[in-house]
Amino acid sequence: MPAYTHGHHESVLRSHRVRTAENSAGYLLPHLRSTDRLLDLGAGPGTITVDLATRVAAVSATEIGEQELDLARATAAERGISNISFTVADAHALPFDDDTFDVAHAHQVLQHVSDPVQALRELARVTKPGGIVAVRDADYSGFTWWPASPMLDRWLDRYRGAARANGGEPDAGRRLLAWAHAAGLTDVRAASSTWSYASPEERAWWGGLWADRIVDSAIARQLVETGLSTPEELQSMSEAWRSWASHPDGWFSVLHGELLCRVP
Ligand SMILES: C[S@@+](CC[C@H](N)C(=O)[O-])C[C@H]1O[C@@H](n2cnc3c(N)ncnc32)[C@H](O)[C@@H]1O
């Protein structure tokens, strides 16, 4: 099974757990039908998954291992959602028959896989003709913020280096349309959307989780082990995040690309 740049440290899950179908899959929601069978590839802690499950007949959630699947299982149990099945799966070779799903969804997954075109081919293969492949991914070079901070510039540079060293593509959002075309998908609607953080509460949450993540999560280990950074530099980045979070003018925008593909 593949490596996952972020790992599942508490500071990573803190970021994923606020995700809802509305704030992360809004572009897909008008197209869902109550009779749909939906695949949620790379469900993570499953907060989007359980929301989607309230809108369709059945959801199949996947993760890269049983331990990772337990996170989504726990979220489904907490919310009392029972129409989700759980399967270990790698995006490059999905363990599902052709034409199984009405909708195949992946949020913030393609940026982490080594061959996103193959992953899109697989998502299309398991989707019924006339069904939808819906993907949304961040575009790190499109992140923008204020006030300017050389140490946050360095954070972005180092993060992108770690993601690429791991076989991923941190600037995935801008490439999604090209990847879909390369996968043979021709009926594709491409767009973009953002998350923004500018209130004191939002800044404390976003700045605080990155301040922890850059010193405590799997990314921190990788940056040091690969020689892309040092513990001292990571500590300075963490402090830069806290300083941004406490600045009354602090503003941050997270760019995403998103695609709705109609399967032929
Ligand atoms: C950024 S998280 C997104 C989780 C969830 N979709 C969300 O947005 O909250 C990416 C997830 O993709 C999974 N993943 C990474 N590589 C994968 C692969 N090759 N195939 C399937 N899933 C993968 C990771 O384990 C991780 O949980």
C-alpha cells in the first residue's frame, strides 16, 4: 500500500474532521440522487463520507489500510450511519467490478497518488455509463495569505518538496482537467473553489494545526529524514504559523480544482 505524505497524526485529522459535504463537495451535491450507489475513495476520517451517505442509498468507503478505515468506521458509528461499507483499496487498482457505482468521489486524494491518471481511469471504470466521477484537490502553489512571511514561503516550498519526494503532486488542482483528458474522459466540467480563514477562530484553528503539523506529523519526519529541512527550521516555521494565527490582519485562501466527469 502507498505512503501518505501527511500521515494520520492528530494535527492532520484536526484539519480533515471539519470537512462536510457542503464545504468540500458542494459542486457534487446537486447531482446526487437518493437511489445512488457512491464510492468515496480515500475517505480519511469519513466526515464527508457520512454526509454523502445521508443523501444516497449506499456508500462504499475506501482507505489504504484497516487502521485508516477504522477512522471512518468510528465516524459512521458516532453519527449512527449504517449504509456505508468499508474496503481497503489502492486508487491505482480498485477492487470493484466495472460499472458498480453511480458516482465515484475522491476528495484530496489524487494529489497524493503516484499515477493520478490511472486513478481516474479506475474511478471511471467502476462507474456506470452515464454516472459521475467527481474529484476535488488542493493546489498548494495557489495558496495565498497575508501578512507576507518569508518563513511561511519556506513552509510552502518545503511542503511541496516533501509531497513530490513521496510521488505526489501538491499543485494538483490546476492539473485535474489535464489528468481527466489523459484518462480518456471527454465530458468534463472543471471549476475551482476555495476555503478561506480570516476570523480569529479560523486563524487559531488553521494556524494552530499547521504549527503542530509541521513539527509533529509524518511530514516533519520526512522533511528531516530527506534533508529537505532541519528540526530548527521546522520550529521556526511552526512559530511563523502561530504568529500568522495571532495577527489581526491574518487572511488565508486555499485554492482547489474540482471536476465533474460524465462517464461515457
Ligand atoms: C487528504 S486525505 C483526504 C481524506 C478525505 N477524503 C477528506 O477529504 O477528508 C487523503 C486520503 O487518501 C488516502 N490515500 C493516499 N494514497 C492513496 C491511494 N494510493 N489510494 C487510495 N487512497 C489513498 C490517504 O490514506 C488519506 O486518508
